[in-house]
Amino acid sequence: MSSRRKFLKLAALGAGALGISKTMGKASLFAETPVEKGPVVISTWNHGMPANRAAWTILRDGGTALDAVEQGVRVVESDPESTSVGYGGRPDRDGHVTLDACIMDHLGNCGGVAFLEHIKNPISVARKVMEDTPHVLFAGEGALEFALSKGFVKENLLTEDSRLAWQEWLKTSQYKPIINVENHDTIGMLALDLNGNLSGACTTSGLAYKPHGRVGDSPIIGAGLFVDNEIGAACATGMGEAVIRVAGSHTVVEMMRQGHSPTEACRLAVLRVIKKHDPALIHDLQVGFLALNKKGEYGGYAIHKGFNFALRNKFTEILMDAGAVVG
Ligand code: ASP
């Protein structure tokens, strides 16, 4: 039998035996299992509270985790008071607000945008990349052109407050990322819906006053975000370069695959980051991970104390401190 025919036969057998369902034209190998304790959403930092609220209205009514995470993080992207995400995000050293974002669903579909300017809600552009193209990541001018072709509106994202802060910064031009800056950073969000499906989203303006063209972990699948609907989902915040080096969110999911709880999986990934860096650098290096598994169990861990996350489920709406290796 030709290998192609053999493959088709195996695929047909598998589909019957596993009861494969079709969603968005793609086969899902994992049966949908309604969640016992209801939906769950978690997201990074204080700004996770209003973001979770928006996500919860979708999850509570039986909506998808994908819609929930997109709508949830859009709240923070659109908020000019949030100085590390979307509109109002601090610019790079040349005064440009450049945004990174990615999204991933329960089928392994994913999309991202990097180094995108002038678009208030990069997460929705990332979703368009995922759904309307065969590609995963669009960057810079090309990402902007793509967004405009999809009807997104070009806007000035540099608020007066951000412009004044940048001009103040220019007086010294000291570039040293500060850990837990103002206690709000990237928003990473993970959700489990009523059907037992997971999705995640991650969006940021990156490090304030970064070099022009610098891209962090947040638009990179496997680094800033990873979802495996068989196991769980994870997202990251903090120094993107350190997260990329260990494929951070993917590492967290793999730790859960090995049987670790979400909190322990995050802790082990944090230890991996620490191990891969010069001990002298750890004092100024912050990385935090969040994880959510198929059972709706969740957890977070960071290198340094100060990383928190917001949880919303049918029992509670709360801000929690993540575990930390230092402090
Ligand atoms: N991870 C983001 C980046 O490196 C920033 C952050 O979460 O603080 O761009």
C-alpha cells in the first residue's frame, strides 16, 4: 500500500475510533468534556481584574474560551491608563508605540503580530492572522498593512501622558528594565470554557523605551503563550528575552504533561530560567508564568515576589499573589 493510502486508511480508522469532531474545518483529536466546576479565567497582574470581568460574561453564557480571551485582553489594550499594553503603552526610545500580541485556541490554531504600530487592539489582528491566513506571525509594516486590509483603523497610540513620560526619560535615556514596574505589565490570559476547551491570549507594548525594532516573547507561540488542549495552557510576563531562551510557556505545558500541578509546572519553568542565566543577573531579572490545566486548576510562579494574577470562576473573583523563588 502506498504511504499516502496507508495514511488515509489510518486517518479514517482514527476518526471513527476516536470520534473526531470537526471545528472550523479542522479535526480535533480530543473529545469535548464539559467542565465540572464551570469555566475559569486567569490573567496577569492587577489589570487582569477588569479583563477577567469581560471574559467572564462570555464564559458564563457558554461562549468560547477563544472569544473570552480576545474580548478580555481588549479591555486592557483599549485603556489609556494601562501604560504597558496597547493604547497608552509606553513608546520605544524613539517615541514609537510598537505592539506585540498572540492568540491560540484549543485546536492548536495560532496567530500573532509583532512590532505593530498604530492599531489599538493587536490581539484582534493576531486573531485575523490565525483565522484568515495560513501563517502564524506578521511583523512591522506588513502587519500594519494586513490590519488595514482587514478594516482596522490607524490611530495615534501615544497618549499625552506617555509622550510626557518619554520626554522626561529622554533627559537621562537610562535603559534598565525595572522588575514589577508599577505592578502592571503584559496581559496574558488563559481560559477554560464550559465545553472544556482552552484558549489563551497575550498582548503588550513590551519594555518601556526599548530599542526600536525590539520584539519580546509576547507574540511568540511557545514563549509568551502556549495552549495544548490535551493538557493545559500557559503564558508569561517579565523579561521576554529570558522567556524566549527557555521556550517558557511551552516548557510550563510540558511540565504539566509530566504530571505536575500548574503551580509546580510554573515553578519548574522559573527554575529553568534561573539556571540558564548568570546568577549575578538574577537580582534584576523578573519572569513570571501562569498556567491553567484541563481540570480548571491554576497557578502562577515568578522569580521575584510581586507578581500577581486575577482569577474568575463561578465561586470567586480575586487577585492572588503568585509564588516566588526570591523574596
Ligand atoms: N514580556 C514582555 C516583553 O518582554 C514585557 C513584560 O511582560 O513585562 O516584551
